[in-house]
Amino acid sequence: MAWETRKGTKRQYYTRSRRVNGQVQREYLGCGELARLSAEIDTSARESQVNLRRIAAQQRLREQEQREAIYAAILAPLDALDVLCRAAMRRELNAAGYHQHRWGEWRKQRGGISKGAVTNSSAHHQARSDENSMDDNRAASAAGTCLHGR
Amino acid sequence: MLDAHPEVVQAEGDLAHLAHITMIAAVASSDIVLSEVLIRRVVQMQTELEGPHPTALESLLCERIATCWLAVYLLDAASIETANGERPPENIIEQHERMKQKAHKRYIEACLALAKVRRLLPRPRR
């Protein structure tokens, strides 16, 4: 869609290009009133498409902001609660004589045995700790299934 | 005046309750019945988890489990349709699924924490 000036003349001619069956076809509309009206219609249609795309983009952005606000409202309270619970749990378990081994399981310190020592009793304690971890997982899964099913 | 009415302090200072109201309002602000039912359900769940004579830590962990359950429920119930009711694009659906998985993971972690505390710190006999 463009106004062209032909060689040897001062007139401007309006042409319109369209893709038909994969091939570009050019339509010549001349230089008169028809050409002028066609140019105005094409410009108006192009502006409408731009406006529609801009409105759709703004709508998508608003919807995304609403979704993110919902996610923040639902998940943000969990952050504060997680921090509080972890701190309280750590305080209580430390007070009861437990320590967290390598950011994993909680182990109770026993007198006379260092943390790094490998003995029969510590190996037995390791096996018991692993069993207890499995018990925790089973108990938690049962609790989760029970609650979710309600 | 506040000293004469401790129930007001209890109600207004209950941050968990305020958080539950905010969470429910984000998804179901227009459905009053559902909001009231969910608030009561969360309290009921926390009471059932605590059992008789819970310690302060157990109460806190049970509150965490109930709050996580509420988050999972609300994300499952939340609608992600576009304004004209059409199915949203795949990336939006994937984002929603990721949020649901995050909430579910936290719910499981909260259950694990309570199980761990109950195993390692048994309640004193009364």
C-alpha cells in the first residue's frame, strides 16, 4: 500500500499489495478519487489493527498482573510462617539436645562419642536414624493423604 | 480498654487468621459462604491436628500445615481463564501448575516437620 510517482509525470498513483495463495499480487488503483478513498480506508484499517493489538497486549498484561497478585496473596503468608516455624523448631530441638547433621536429619548428641567417629554404635544409630526418617516420611504421607482426602 | 477485653487482643492479634482471610479473599472474595466455610475448616483442621494438650511448637506447626493446605486448596480452585472465557496459553497453564506444585511441596514439608517434632520431642504426660 503506497503512493508511487511515475517517471515523467508529477502524479502519484496508489497501489495495494496483497498475498493470494502465497504469491504477492499488486493492485493499481490510479490517482483519482477512488485511489484517495482507498488510501484512507487502508490507513484507517491499519490503525485499527494496531489499536486492537495494543488493547489485547494491555489486557494480557493486566491479567498477568492479576494472576501474580493472587499468587503473592496466597503464597506470601507461607514464607513468614516457614521462617517462624523453622526458627522455633531449631530452638526447641537444640534445647532438647539435638543437632542437625549436614542440614539434614536431626541427631541427639551422646556423651563421649564425637560426631565424626565411626563405631558400631554410631553405625547402629545411623541405621536407626534412617529408619526414623522413613517413619517420618510414612507418617507425613499418611497425614497429607488423610488431610487432602477431606 | 484492651486489658479489659483480652478476646479483642486475641482476635485482632491473630496474624494467621488475618493471613487466611487475605488468602481466601484473593480467590473467593465474592463468595461469602465459601469464605466462611474455608475459615472454619482451617481452624477445625488445626484443632484436629493439635489433639489434646499440644505444645506451643506443635500448635505453630499445625497452624502451618493448615495454612499450607489452604494455599493448595485455593490454587486448585483458582480459575486461570482469560477475560473472554477462553483457554489461556500453554505458558500460563504451566506457570499455574508450577505454583500448585510449590504449594504442595510446602504442604508436605510442613507435615514432615510436625511428624519429626512429635517423634523427637514427645509430649509430657499429664
